[in-house]
Amino acid sequence: MPKRLSIVTVPILVIAGLGFEAGSQSPPRPQPARIMPDETPIMATEIRIILADAVLTGTLNDSKAAREFAAMLPLTLTLEDYGSTEKISNLPHRLTRDGAPAGYAPSAGDITFYSPWGNLAVFYHDFHYSAGLIPLGRIEAGVEALRQPGAITARIELEVE
């Protein structure tokens, strides 16, 4: 009889050690994420950047910041040269950081938002990882037109087909 008792006692002790109580309910299952109407994913947004002597075409990504930027368009901005790597300009207001990465390593052609300064940054040369840099999209054609020295005026608008 002692052997039989010990065989029954061990599972009870193991169950008790796991914190199981008779009559307890299993934990609730996680609920699936809900997409709110204002967060419905949209297709990538085509844009044009019109300079005095060139038209660049690009695509904005589907991030919340990129959608906010697209809502500002059309915009006419003075793009100042910065570090012989990018053209920058202040925006009418800051873009959200919601859902954005902590930073980004841009390549030539990347359209970004630099959140610490609140400015648009369009890269015409590759650059290293920068904290606070948020990718918005990419120039598909014509990035070499940004390599001219000094400030340039650019009109950025949605591509309407």
C-alpha cells in the first residue's frame, strides 16, 4: 500500500506546485487586434517632386508618418543642402513617431523625416544609421537632380493618374 500512496501523492504535489487549483478557469485567450477605421492600410502613394529643371518620381510607404506627410501635399519647399548628403526643409508641422523605428540608415533616394529637428530630409547619398530618422518613402527616378549644390525650390505633390 505505501507504494500506491506515493504514486498518487507525487502527481498531486506536482499539480499543487504548478499553482493549479481545482475549479480554476483557464486564462483568457488573447483577443485579435482590431484595425480602427482611421488606421486602415492603404496602398503606397505615388508622388512627384518638381524642380526647376527636373521631375523626380517616388513612392511613399504605408506608415502613419508617411500618410500624415501625404495629407500635407501639395507643398512648395526650399530644400537646403545639408552635409553634401541630403536636402532638408522644415515642414508645416511635425509628423507622428507612432509605429516608427528608433532610427534608420538611409540610402540615396530615401525620403525621410528627422524627428529631433522636425524636418524633411531627402538623401542623395547613402548615410549611416541615425536615431530619430523615420523613412517615409523613396525616390524611384531622378535623385541625381538633388546633387546640385545649394538650395533648390521643390514642389512635392501627389501623382494623380
